[in-house]
Amino acid sequence: MTAAERAAQRASDRLVAVALLAVICGFAVVGVVGVLLGWTLALLPAR
């Protein structure tokens, strides 16, 4: 394996890691927003 191939492999590995991180962060944000929205809707009628 040449240095160029190793560099390309490292770059693709990093891209996969970043993509996974972005997906996880996206789900976390959606989850937090969903919970906050649920709480807000549940508490509004009580007021």
C-alpha cells in the first residue's frame, strides 16, 4: 500500500467517523427538541 493509498484510507475513515458523529448529534438534537416540545405541550393546558 502506497503512502497516497494510506492517506486516502485515513481520509475516508475520518469522513465516516465525522458522518457517524453528525448523525448521532442530529438524533440527540431531535430527541432533546422533541422532549422539550412534549413537556411544553403537556404543561401548557395545565396553566
